[in-house]
Amino acid sequence: MTLVINKGISPNNMVNSVLEISGVDINCCLQCKKCTNGCPVVTMVDTPPSEIIRQLQLNAGDDILKSDLVWMCASCETCFSRCPMKIDMAAVMDALRIMDAKKTIPARTSKVNKFNNAFLSTVKMFGRTYDIGMIAAYKIKTFNLLQDTDKFPAMIRKRKIALFPNFGADKKYIRRIFKKTSK
Ligand code: SF4
Ligand code: SF4
């Protein structure tokens, strides 16, 4: 795969920003690719984890935030357990997500970001995820109102999706988590 480095887009040194946010120093990466070989989502993304690290080391600029992996990383920590240098890739991805969320330019993967926000908004509101509320919020955010609507009747018939939210969660506790993590 050709590695395209688009230098000079970001005046900031992203390696330092990642270090500041996540506490992970990616300068020690050996490019052994053990992380990439074990990553469960690597076949679904355009840039594997080891390449993200390399691009960051070469100061690839903000364009790296458009990589699918930034929002598709499952935080499974497989890469971390395989890495000989103990680089916590999930923490690096979290740092990149924070940087991406602060940007106003819509990224190619912004649908993932919108899904994430729709999911979190229902958790914040009801204490647990509420499928229909999340789907409605996601459709409004993406203006894709009719996508997959033909599947609704079967999903409701088979009870794959709840019509009403679950009010059983301790909302005070959930609100506290959101308050703490938003800092
Ligand atoms: S496993 Fe660790 S050292 Fe090897 S390429 Fe991945 S991040 Fe770098
Ligand atoms: S934490 Fe993310 S990058 Fe690492 S193996 Fe899991 S999905 Fe891949």
C-alpha cells in the first residue's frame, strides 16, 4: 500500500498532542505490525493501526483524522496485548477521536461519529440505550430518513427492537459518569 503523507496541514505536532491527551508515546513504535496483524477490524478500514502510528510519526497532519480506524476501532486492546513496546493503541484512537470531535470540518467517517453521538444521547437520557430513539436521532443527523425502514415491521414483530425505553437504570449514576467523562 502506498503511504501518502500530506505534510504541513496541521501546524501542531500530533505526536505531542496524542501524548498529551492519552499519555502514550508513539515514538517508540518499531513498525513490527503485530498490532495490525491482530486487529479484528483491519479488513474494514483504509488505514491499519501500525500505519496510523507511522503517519503520526511523520507528522501527517489533520488528514489522518479521516481514517476509518479512528472511529471504527473497537477498543478491544488486542493490539496493546501484542505490542512489544506496550503502545496502547485504543488510547491513541481515543485521543484522535477527541481531536476529530473538536474539528468543525466534516470527516469522511462523520457518520460513525453521528451514530456514536446518537447512541450516547439515548444513554444519557434514559440511562440505557433506546433503539428507536437512537435510530431516529441518527436518521435526523444524517438526513437519511428512509434507509432500512422496510426492516422495521419484521424487527418489531420479532421483538428485536423495543418500542419503549427502559426506565430501570440509575440515571443519577449515569449522569455522574457523563459529567466526569465530559471533562
Ligand atoms: S505492535 Fe506496537 S511496535 Fe509493533 S507496529 Fe504496532 S504499535 Fe508499533
Ligand atoms: S484496539 Fe482498535 S486498533 Fe487495536 S486491535 Fe482493537 S480494534 Fe484494532
